[in-house]
Amino acid sequence: MIKNAQTERVKKAANFIKKQTDVRPIIGIILGSGLGNFAENIENKRTIPYSKIPYFVNTTVKGHTGRLVIGKISNLPIAVMQGRFHYYEGHSMGVVTFPVRVLKQLGIKCLFVTNAAGGINPKFKTGDFMIIKDHINLMGTNPLLNQAQNGFIDSEFEPFINMTDAYDKQYISLGEKTASKSGIRAKTGVLAAIQGPIYETPAEIKMLRRLGADAVCMSAIPEVIMARALNLKVFGISLITNKAGVHLCHENVVKESEKNIERLGRLLTGMIERIKKRGSIY
Ligand code: HPA
């Protein structure tokens, strides 16, 4: 049996985390720029800095705390990543998506991804949420490309994964219902991801609109691809922190996220409560 280095790393990281807590998460949540405070809602939590977890790298981006929080919401065991790793920081796709593999190894069945995004759809306002129904990957790469470089062995991942149903329809409708019951404005739309870290030119925004994107970001999509390769169900939600192309800087993106974190918290907590009431994870 060939031992794959990356798989061994995934197991080591997961075993380390398992030793820190008895809670075995069934939902994983990745929080984007400025959205980390959602973890305040978690009960019986155990907080583990990324710097302590074997093979996790440190987050270098402002607004990304760099901690894994494991605990419960409505008695459902969850794992929350406060901050993610970005391709534009110079990490390989293998590194960017390593935490998704670790969360799967911990036992999660579904992944919720959140991120800050620029609004491309003219109807979107700053502070709106967009439930992701589909995506356009413009990063020029993906985590299943160059499997050897990304640390997989042939038998471990089927590279030709189906992406026609990447965003789970039941979770989309659960998100829509929960948002409307909680009085939170949420549209659905298509998310595009660019490499970053530079923002878009006016011509690029025009192009993105013509391609059918409603919002644009620099993250999330690699994690979604990895989650689908691992057969995890995916729910994705973007906070529109700005209209794409208006003069902006990362500080303002983080500030806008922080302003809206309470509403995102209510939405995600509401979804988790409904999942709990339903008694199964879809
Ligand atoms: N473009 C790309 N990524 C982003 C933006 C944007 O306008 N806002 C927040 N993340």
C-alpha cells in the first residue's frame, strides 16, 4: 500500500484536533474576511489556533483570525474555521484546500462556506447576502489539477467530478427560508472567483457581468471543489461588501463584513436550528 504524504498529514492534523475535544463535528463552516466573530455563538467551544495544528499554515490576511473553533450550536456539533488560506497568498491549491480534507477526516457531512464578495449584479446593494447557486471559476487552476503537486494519489480522488449540482438545492432553499423568516435580505446568484489579490478593472467587471456572474471573490471556490470531490454537501453564502469596481480597499471590505456579522450569525444559526429540528442533515 502506497502511503501518500498529504493523506498522512491530513490524518495527523485530524488526530491532533480529536485529542483536543470530544466533540465530533458534522457541519464544517469556513468564515471569510471579517466574518470570524460568528464563532461567538458556539457553546462548549474549544478554540485551537492554526499555528498549533500540524501542517496548517498561518493566515496572513487582515480580518482572518486563524483559529479552529469546535463546539455546538443548538446541540449540533460543528467546526468553524475563523479565517482561510488564499491562493493569492502564494499557497498551492493543496494547501488552500487542506483544511477541507481535515474537516472531512473529522467526520463532517456538509460544508458551509462564507465569503466577502463584490456585487456585479446592479440590483445588489452593499450589505446584501447572496446565497450561491452556482459558480464560475476564473482562478486559472483548481485543487484537482496536477494531482501529484497537490499531494494526491490516483486512487484517492476521482478527478473528473460532477459539478452540475455543486451547491445543494435543499440547503439553498433552507437558506432562503431562514433568511426570509429572519428578515434578512438574501438573493441567490452566481459567484465568480478571480485569483486576486488585485481588484477588478471596470472592463473586467463588464466582462464578469456578461459572463453571468452576480458577485466576485478571491476564495471559496477551491474549497467547494474539494468538498464536492470528498462528497460533502455544500452551502455557500457571500456577503456583498461593496459594489465591484467602486474605489475600495481591503480595510473597508473587512469593516463592512464586521458590520454584518450579526445578521450572518443569525442566518447560519437559524439554519442549524432548522437542521437540528429536522433531525437529519439532508
Ligand atoms: N472583488 C473581488 N473580491 C472581493 C471584492 C471585490 O470587489 N470584495 C470583496 N472581495
